[in-house]
Amino acid sequence: MAVEEWWKREMGTGRRAFVMVLVGICLLHGLGILLFTRGFLLTRTELSHYSQCSDIHHSPCFPPSSSSFPNQNEEETVKSSPHVHTQSQSCWTKQSVDRLVIVVLDALRFDFVAPSTFFQDRKPWMDKLPVLHKLATRPGSSARIFKAIADPPTTSLQRLKGLTTGGLPTFIDVGNSFGAPAIIEDNLIYQMVHNEKRVLMMGDDTWVQLFPKHFNKSFPFPSFNVKDLHTVDNGCIEHIFPSLYKDDWDVLIAHFLGVDHAGHISGVDSTQMIEKLEQYNTVLEQIVDVLESQSGPGGLHENTMLLVMGDHGQTVNGDHGGGTDEEVETSLFAMSFKKPPFPSPLESDTSSCQLDLDGNRMCISSIQQLDFAVTVSALLGIPYPFGSIGRVNAELYSLAAGTWNSESFDGGSHQDQLEKWMQNYVNVLCINAWQVKNYIDVYSASSLIGFSDKDLSHIDDLYDLAQNMWSHTKDALVQCGNGNCSTSLPSLKEQINAYSNILASITTLARSKWTEFNLKMMGAGFAIMLLSLLLHIIIITKLDKQCGLHFPYCGNFRISFEVTFAYITVLIRAFSFLSNSFILEEGKVAGFLLATTGILQLRQAIAAKKMQSEALLFVFLVPFLRFGIELGQSKQAVNSLFLKTFPSWTLGVDKDTKFWIYAADLLPILALLFLAFIVYKSSYQGISKYIVAGTICSYLLIAVDWAMDTNLFGLSMMNGSSKENWIPRIVYLLGILQVSFLAIARCSGKQRTSDWERCNTKTLSMLFAWSSTIIILSGKQGPLVALVAVVEGWCILRLMGLEETVGSTLYSPPVTKWSLLAVCLFFCTGHWCTFDGLRYPAAFVGFDEFNLVRQAVLLTIDTFGFSHIVPIIGLPFLVACQCPLKKTNQKKQVFYSNLLQVYLIYGLTLATTTTLTILSVAIQRRHLMVWGLFAPKFVFDALGLLLTDFLICLASLYYFTN
């Protein structure tokens, strides 16, 4: 009763309670999402254990200095080039390479490296690194190309962390990609430094953020300005060649970024990408020449290995972050400058062989990036990272001549030499399996949840089987060391298979059950979201009753078919998120539902014999939204094509046809000028006239900027950053001044107009103030999308005249269409609910240098501008447009009650879909696509709902408070 009395008192007398209600719902949503996130997006437990050299004596395997192991002895262990750091020594395995050069080419697609003969269609970006083809097919070559498979998410932070720790990435780290925290768990770089390997780094500054105190010398360069294709690469080139002639390092890491940035800006099929690949080919050719020139006996690079690799791939439109084949498939090129006596005796099952363009036979095998850290550790003779679950790759390991102990092979047959190498590799895998098994045991004992008893029992059985075989193999190896060999290649292969099975099983188990889900917190978050839905419904119902105090007949309203269908539409869309297929096609589903509601409205208009043209126009424009959705979501289309120099590509126009090129370039400018005309003709008075003037000025500046960008009308008189940056910055400044002016006027001004007239004017003014910034960030697609949104929104407002009810039954159908239109605008502007669906170039419109806060704000406005900011600002139109029809009966308090009701219905629509997304993620938490699809969908919906609540709260302050 106390709550009921408070409701009647507060809601009936003041608008402050309206704001309190909206803020309370916002806090409730925030709490529910926070609890669910803490239960769902938990990172795996990062153990503070670090592998030590002395740990090897606790394993059942041979240490590298063991005199009983036939292929290794103390003299060979310390024998190395005179130029190698004298403190370097073997630890877990015999050091097989003296120096290591790692060249990371960010976002290196597999088809950038592999010959075009490995693919059905030859693309323009293929065969641009012929130096790698030449080295891999050269007779007697010790070089090999691998297809490297990354684990999603494929952001640079996750990949560098996975490459150096040997562990699987955790989804929560995606948020840290723009501010990488230092890695605190055991990793490859730590082991290098701890075992006195001198590490030199140059290039992407993410390395020094991940490993702040690990490098003997570093030359980091800022990496987040995607418009800068050359600074990082030029810095690497400047430092790498002098360093190759010095002996003050053992491991050199050079991380190039040009290909990644060229992809983000221009896509894969672009001139910038081709030029970057050709530049890399020249650089790699020069690096190999320098290394080979000093690879003779006693030379600085006598026993050096070169690794050229990507951290992840990229889509055709230049994005990455998801789990598609284009994004997870990258490449690894390995070359040893001390040639091994024989090729690897263990060919991979994934090996594929083709003739390259020169007719030379080339074989390419697959390697998991998970195996990189442990394989490099084995080559350098350092402990494997404690948390690594990878396997020492046989083909990569065999490229190093030091793994063959060729000095002891003299006089032996080919069979004997292969057998001795496999004896060495068996011991390496023994250490590998022991290390991974030890990690799993410690993790399960230390972690809050860990692996199940059934899973651990299965791992124990496989490991016991492998160790039982090892006990016999070990005895045979000891006898072999005494000159009485009884091992054979088949028995060694059987032992290798046993260890490979245990390692593969652990990797599969970790991939399927790595994340620790706290079901209680997830359940609590879901329950709070359900509670928020119930609260929405209760408040909307009470507002209907309050409406009944002023409209006696509204308590007996009839629920029309259109109202019922609006509720059903929301539920259909929400429950569709239980299926991964419908999430993938979310934009198309929203377009279909919008078209369906439009057809029903057209039927109603025909029956009522009014508003038929508006209903027909609404239905007519939906296919244009569908076309934009198809274009925006197409992985084969270049993302944000209207941002490119030639927007005519989106129309499939022949580039040589100048008329159509100019027509396509001119269309966005004409649309922008038409928008300026609409703004000019809109009704405005008082302070809003200054907002209108500022908006028209911004539109004209944007049109001039695009005209100069496309060289229309001969306006391309300026070049460089002054041309690219000064107009966007002026537009941003005008937008900030306009919004600030409206806020100040709201706090201090006194309006004499009626409530609905004041609401109309304030809504128009705020929309105008935001529109220019949103349009310039959206690129040349912005004015076209804005025009469609304006016309569709106008149709929705006009068609409200068909309804004869009041309260929630009046506003439910138009609010539902409003929300579906917002979803369509999100997808047709080139976004989708994955991290590669973010349009990163938009964050740098007007700026060349990177600033985390500024770029985050711009990216947020671009991502949610048309889909959240504009629709929420425009919602009061739904109430304001009805007031003239009932002006004589409408009372001031009812006007604001209806406005609150519209915001609540809109919030309920988004909260319902988010709640069902949460349910879907909880159910599908063990689904194969949970991190590639369901989790990103949850993140986008949760952020969208919180942003919606925040904007609604701000709007309530703008419209409700006195």
C-alpha cells in the first residue's frame, strides 16, 4: 500500500518521479548485466607458476645433459657459434638454434603467402611475396611454408598473448585490445629473458605493453592510427638491417603493421595493399640476403633461423576479430640457415602439395599457433611456458640442423640417422606431455572449478598409456646409448602417436571447456533482467490506469490485431536469438518483420480509406533498407564502400564509365543538400534557429569535403592532413557547441509554448545538433541512410492516425516499428554484431594521431549513431504528433505520462531482446560458436541496452525536468 500511495502522489504531481523511474530501471539493467557478465565472461585462472630449468629432473624424460641419452652429450650441448652469447645454455632440451629472427606481418592472410595455384581463383593480392616461394622450392632448401591456424578472437592482443603463452585466448581480453595489460603468466618472452637470451624488439608498441621490462633494447612505434600505413614499417626497416650485423642479441622481433592498416582502410583488393605486399617482398629479400651472407662456418648467422609469420588473417574487407576461415588462417614461413641433413621424417596429415607458378613442387602443412611457443622453446633449449598446452611441431622442429646432431651421424645409414632424430624428438615430446599434464593437474587443483573428474580421468588414462610405452622405449634408448640399440622406427612412431594423442586430447578438452562459468551469477543476472521486464510492464499498466482517470473510455479499450502483432513481433525477434542462424541473419530478420508490419499497416489503411500513400511509401522503402543490409553484411563486399574513393563500386558500375562514377560520387552530396533543405524548411523559432543555422553550415562543409575528396568541380586544391582533418573537426566543434547550447538553454530558458510544441521544437533541435557528426562518421552512405530514416520515421508518425486507441495500445505498434527501423539502420550502415563489424576507420575521421578516449567516443557514435542515438532522440515525436488531434482534452500531466510510456515501451522492447540473448548465451555456452558468435552478440546487445538506458535518462532530464 505504501508503494501504491507513493505512486499516486509522485506520479500524479511531478515529473521528477518519471526521471527516478527511468534511472531505477537503468540501474537494474546495469546490475543484471554486470552479474551475468561476471558469471559468463570470466577469464581462465592465470596461474603464477613459472617453469624452471630444474623442473626437468622431476620428469620421467631425459635431460639434455644426460649421458645415458644417446643423441646428446655435454660437449654438444654447449657447442655453438663463437658469436653466440656465452651464457646461453640448454635447459630442458638441447639448444638447436643460436639466433632467432621473428618477423611478424600483422594480418597476414594465408593467400598472401601461398602460391595462387593452391586456390581455385587467382586474386590480385596473390603471388606478391615470390621470394618466399623461391626459397621454399629451392633445391636443398631448409625453408618451408605453413598454414598457421589461430584461435578466435583474432584481435592482435589475443594472438600475441596466445603465441607467447601457448594457451588459448580468453574472450574478456577483447576489451583490452586498445590498452594491452602486461602479461603476468609464464610466457615465451619471460623464459627467453630468464634464461639469458637477449631480446631485441622493434615495431608495434603492443609488445612493450605486454612485456614492459623484458627487452634488452626496443624500438616501439604507435600502432593504433589505422590511417598511418608507413610509420611502424619504416621504423622496423630503419632498425632491422643495422641490427642484423650486430651480435648484441639472440632473438630479434620485428612487427610490421602496414598490411593490417591497409586492410582496415582500403580492404584487401586495393592499391595500398598490393603496394605494401610488394614492399614486404623487397624487405624480406634483403633480410634473407643479409642472413645468408653471414651464414658460413663461423659466421654471425651460421645457425640462425628466420620465422616470417602473421598473428591472424583478415577478411576481404580488411577486418578481423572473429572466427571465420579468412580471419583464423594466416601463414608461417620458416628457414634455417644451417641446413639439416634430411627433410622431416614425420610428414603432416594436413600436408598439401601443388606446383607453383614456376612449375616447382611445393608442399604446405598446417600448424596450430598454439604450438608456436613450445616449439620455439624447444629450439632455443629453454623451459616451455608453464601454461602452454601446445605440441612441439615435428616439421618446424626438424628444420633446425641442431635437432639432428649431425656430428654424430657420420658413417651412419639414412635409416640410422632418421631413427636417431626420432629418438631425440620422442624425448622432446615426453617433456612436452609431462609439462602439459603437470599444468592440467595444477590448474585443476588451483582453479575454482577446473576440469571435471571424468575429463581428468580420461587424460590420466591416456597419459598412463603413453608413459607405460615410454618406460619400454626409455630402456631401449639407454641400451642404444650403450651400443645395443633395439628401437625401431615403427616403435618410435607409436610412441610419438601416444604422446600426440594425449596432447591433442588436452587441447580439444581445453577448447571445449576452458572458460569457467559461474552459473549462480549468470542465473542471478538473468533473474534481475526478468525482474526489470516485469517492472516495465507494471509501470506501463499503471500509466494506462492513470490515463483512464482522464479518459474514462480508455479502460475498456479493445486490443487490435495490430497491437497484438506488435507484441508477437517483439517476441519472435527475441526468441530467434536462440538459434545461431538467426543471429547471423539478424538484419534480414528485422527487415522482414518491418516489412510485415508495414504490409499490415497498408491493409489497415486501405480498409480505413486514408493514409494509403504513407503506408505504401513505408513498404516501398523497406527493400532499400534490405539492400543496404545485404551490402553491409556481405563478407565479400568491401566494408563501408561509400567511404572509399569510388563509391560507384557499390553499384557495380564500370570504373571506366566516367558518367556513372561522377553520378555515384554526386549522389551522397545531393542527398546531403536535400537534407539541408529539409532542415531549413522545418518549423523553428527562438533559439532553435541558431541550431538550424549551425546544422546547415555543417552539412555544407561536409559536402565541400566530399567534393574535394572525389575531385568533383575541381575543388581538390588542398592536400595532406589539412584537407582531411580540418572540416571534420569544425563539424565536431559545431556539434558540441549546439548540444551545449541546448543544454544551457534548457537549464536557464523559459518557454511560453505549449508542452507538445515545446517538445517538438526541442526534439528537432537535438536531432539537428547530432545529425552532422553522425553523418560525417558514417561516410558517404550517411546522407542516403538518413534520408530513408527520415521518410520512414515520418510515415510511422503519420500512420499513427489510423489508431483509435490511447495509452500503450496506441504507442505499441509505432514503437515496435521504430525499434525495428533502428535495427535495420544498424545493419545497413555496415555494422554487425561481431568485433570485425566495427568500422575502425571512422574513429580516425578528422584525426591522424591515436587518443584512446577520443577514438572510443567517435567509434561509439559511428556504431550506435543511427541505431540508438537518433531513434531515442526522435521518440518524443510519437507523442507530440498526436497532441494536436486531442489538444482540447489533453492535460499537461497526461502528455508527460504518455512520453514516459513511449520511452518505457521502447526500453521494454530492447530489454526483452537482450534478456533472450542472455538466455541464449547461457544455453549455448558450450556451443562451438559461443566465442565467435553468441558472446559478441551478447556484448553488443548489453552495451546497446545500457546505452539506450543512459540516453533515455538524459532525454528525461531534457524533456521532463522543469
